[in-house]
Amino acid sequence: MTATLDADLAGLADVRAKARAARRAFEALDGADQDTLDHYVRAMARAGTNAAEELARMAVDETGYGVYEHKIYKNRYNTGFVARWMLQRRAIGVLWVDEAARVTAIGSPMGVIAGIIPVTNPTSTTLFKSLAAVKSGNAIVHAPHPRAARCTHRAAEIMAEAAVAAGAPEGLISCLENPTLSATQELMRRPEIALVLATGGPGMVRAAYSSGKPTIAVGAGNVPAYVGASVPDPAEAAEMIITSKSFDNGTACVAEQSIVVADAAADAFLSAFTERGAYWMDEAQQDALIHVLFDERGALRPANVGQTAVRLAELAGFSVPAGTRVLACELDSVGVDTPLSREVLGPVLSVYRVRDAAEGWARCREILALDGEGHTTAVHAADPEEIAPFATLPAGRIVINTPALFGGMGFSTEVDPSFQLGTGTWSGSICSDNVTPMHLINIKRVAHEVRPWRTIYDPVEIP
């Protein structure tokens, strides 16, 4: 009891110190122009890229989740592709001028951000949120998941050291050293915090929105992929889906969870799907896997998140070929009573056969309704008439003929590149966009009079 109390007190003291230091750093940064901020971002991006391997190794070793090589790519995606995109845009100062309307938009920083970091992607998310915060002139204090405390702290340290070496004030980027639930909750409630930027499980998202602070929080995604009668290349669609779902052992919430395949494409697609490393489980194997993935309450078992398909099969008591990339099962229902139709943070895919696009749309709608609304849907089809109905689904991203992971995060599509994907009011989030530095600023409008104010009294005819 005493040890727990001491840990909580140390955590709360750390929160106060980091939040106050971040506020001082933000005030010292006041007035910095975009060129100055971009100078810091460039230095941070280079440092993060140089440390990508170190951070990937730390993340895998500490959490036990994912694939070392894939975590390198995630780190580099944020410090390379995303950072370059950020540097090509303005977030601070004059954003645009409408000369005809005589309105000028000016970006202004928010203040100190509380960055809530998930255990599944700890270093890559820390890199992303650090870059986004500084690009937009803010300070940030990261709150790690306790199971990823060391690697998250190291990622924040690398970002902070690079920023300070480039001339930024001390304390601009920091990380809690004693991460507990009470410490994270205290951070979100601190008076110094202007915005909570949260990525994590449903409980953390609820806590973030209950903090009393403006919040952008994102959580689960149960992502369907529809393979239609007009799919351009069934084999390529199979490769996209398997690559996306097996990448980093399925730890990305934007990766596919279920495949909905039209009968007209099913034979060719499922044949290629099997050839490319899908292992089809029988009912007994599915039941065994369910007990490996979910506990008695229906929650994911943390110890078995982010494991390989081969390892999951081993834990479930059956063996699969060495080259197996995903475990697959054919289902005919969606719901809490069908656990494998839910989000699984691992290389497991459920497959549904449907007659046509109309039935496929209905099945995708069911899947999204099971803890996936607002996130992402993938569609593999060439016929615009087959594709069009899927745009009416409640998903923030509908990506066409591309892996859901790479398309949803903005690499293989032209949605804004990001490592925090909003899910909108469909799932209780304020934002349905891919979050960027533009979501971390207040925008002021300087507006001149363009019509005599006294005409407010004049009647207006509606055409």
C-alpha cells in the first residue's frame, strides 16, 4: 500500500513539474514565426529518423508487440513522409488572405498539449505528436502507457534534445516518468493544459473526454474491406489486405478486420488469399483462438496483442505452416456473440461471402456498427456504380483499391498524412479528419467592413 501511494505521489509531482515547465517553454516560444518553428521541426525529424531503429527495438522489447522492422517503417513514416508534408504548409501566422472578402486568417498556437500515447504504437505516435505540436507552436507533455514507458520517454527525449539543440526552449517537449492512470488523469486536468490529444483504448478515450478540457481522442476501429465483382485484380487485392493486416502484427486500428467478398469475385480472390499466406481455421481452432484473444469479459488479452499468426496458433494449441501471415475464418454473423467479427489487434481476418454489392454494403454496415463507426472502410472495385454506395457508410475514410492501413494514414492516398485518425461523432470523437498541426491551432479572422453596417435594418428578399 505504501509503495503504491509513493508511486502515485511521485507521479503527481512529476505531472505538476512537467506541465509547469511546458507552460514556461510555451510562453518563451511566444512570437516564434513559422520559419523558426520549421527549423526546430527539421532538426527533430532528422533526429527521429536517425533513431528509428533504436526506438523500434525498444518498443518491441518493452511491449512485446509487433515487428521490429515494421516499427522502423512507422517511425520513419512520421519523421520523413509526414514531417515533409508538415514543412510544406503553414500553421502559424497568416494562413490565407481573401482579398475580395477582405478577410485574413491567422493561425495561433493553443498552448500546452497533453499527448496520450498508446502501447501498440508508442514511439511512432510520440514522434508524430511531438512534430505536430512544435510545427503549430505548442508545447507537449506525453503520457505513456505504463507498459511502454521507457520507449515513449526515449522518443520524447530524442525530440526534446533535437529541438533544444536547434534553439527551442527547455521543456517544450517532455514525457511523464511515472506513468499511472491517476497521473495521466491529473495531467489532462491541469490548468496548464489547453488540449488533450489522446490515442488509446476505449477507457482512455472516455477519460480524455471527461477531463473537462478540449479533446481530440480516437479509439477502436473495426475496419471492413469489400472486394467487389469489378475488383481490378483479385490477387493484388488479396496481397494488399494481407500485407496491411499483418504489418506490425496487426497493431494498427486502421488495418482491415473483416473481408466482405462478392460471389462473382470470391473464387479468384479466396484462392489468391490462401496462396499468399492465409491459414483457414476450422471451428475448433477458431474457438481455441477466441480464448487466446479475449478474456472472460470479452476484452482483448493484452499479453496476446500484436503477436504473429504462427505464435497465435501456437498459443491456441494448433500449428500452421511457417509462412502463414494471417489466420482466417469464414463467418456468417456479426456481433458481440461472434468474437472474431470484432476488432482484433493481431493478424486475424474474418471473411464473409455476399451475393452482390447491396448485400456487401449491408454487411460492412454491420461490421462498422460493432465498434468501428467513424473509422475506415476499404473498397476493391473498378466500377464507379459498385463503389458509390460505400461512400454513404459511416466511416471517416473510404479508401479505394489500396491497403486500408497505408491509404487510411495518408501514404498511398491523398488524405492528410497522420498517425492519429479521427473517427467523428459516429464514435464520440469531435474530429473525423486525419489529425494534423492544423487541428492544433486557433484560427483568427481579421475582417474589414465590406457593407455598411446600418443596412442591417434593411429588408432582405429571399430569391
